[in-house]
Amino acid sequence: MIRHGTTVYPTIPPRVEYTLTTLGQSLAEPITALRQWTETHINEIERARARVTPSPSAG
């Protein structure tokens, strides 16, 4: 049975395969760009987090 990008196989235990819709696949490029940006700026991100995140001992 196939429904909305999901294939269900009549086996025991049940087996299901999922696929992305065309709309979901269209997110691949922007998500990849966001990942690359994050990898490029990870040190700056961590420094900014350290400035605004209280340390556990400050509790």
C-alpha cells in the first residue's frame, strides 16, 4: 500500500518505508546552506552562547 510517500509492506513485523514529498525535497538546498553557514560560524556561535548562558555554578 502506498500513501503520501509511505510504502507499507504486509510483513510481520510490519515494515514501512518513507520518502520525502517534492515539497520536502525542496528543503534540501536551504537546509544544506544553513548547515554550511553553521559550520563556518560555529566558533562565533559558541562564543555568543557563552556570553548569554549562565554557567551551572551561577544557579
